[in-house]
Amino acid sequence: MRPSGSPEELERRRERAMALLKEGYAPVEVAQRVGVDRRSVRRWKAAYRRGGESGLRAKPAAGRPLKLNNAGRRRLERVLLKGAKASGFPTDLWTCRRIAQVVRERFGVSYHCAHVSRLLRLLGWSAQRPERRAVERDEEAIGRWIKEDWPRIKKKPTA
């Protein structure tokens, strides 16, 4: 299991452990002071012997590379900001299915519609549901009713 902390924090912990080893502390003592298992300290010591300081450096997180590169994500965001109607849809509502279709058509990259939300999070967007309101809704009349009629109808007077 990967320990908690950013790669930089974990790297500092490994460097601190190596400094304690250089001061003459035993690996078991170093492990207690740093808060890790003694085997980790021994593994770090071996990595330091093999590669020096670079053997203790943080390594990039493993994982599948992104399908859309940075430039593609910026272009996608510009497309999304123009609205769904500009991309040929009947309404201006973006759905994951629509976004997946646009990405497939414009960038040649296939995303499952369930994974589009991850792509949106990378762009700093969040999934939101539109409020359903009647087209005939009159906000002014509603406000007037709440101010004038509702207090008159209400059983308990306001304090």
C-alpha cells in the first residue's frame, strides 16, 4: 500500500532517514524516528547505495497516460464554452454523452460517457443538473406573492 503524503513529502522522509543513518543510527532506530518499517529503511539504504541522491527521488505516479493532451483539453474547453448548440445539438445543455460524442468527432479519442466526468474535473468543471422551471414562470409575480399574500395567509405571524 502506498504511504500517505505527496511525493515531495515522501522524498523528504527518505532523505531524513538517510541523514539519520549517516549520523550513525541503526536502521531500526531510524525506522522508529521516521515512522516506517525497518525494511523500508533498508530498502532506501540500498537504493541510496545504488543511485545516490537520485535513488531517493520521488518517481512520477504510475497510471495510464491521458488520452487527450494539454492542448487537446484546452481546445475542448473552448468548444464547451461555446455551448452545445454551437456543436450542433438542439439545446445548450451539455451531457456526458454529448461531450463524449464531441471528443470522438473532433479529437478522434473515444471516452466512455461514464468517464467524461473525470475529464471535466481535469478541466476544473463540475457536473451540475439544470434547474427545471416552467417557461411561463413569472419571477416578479412570485416575489410579490411571497411578500404580500403569503404573510397574510400564514397562520403564525412572524416575530
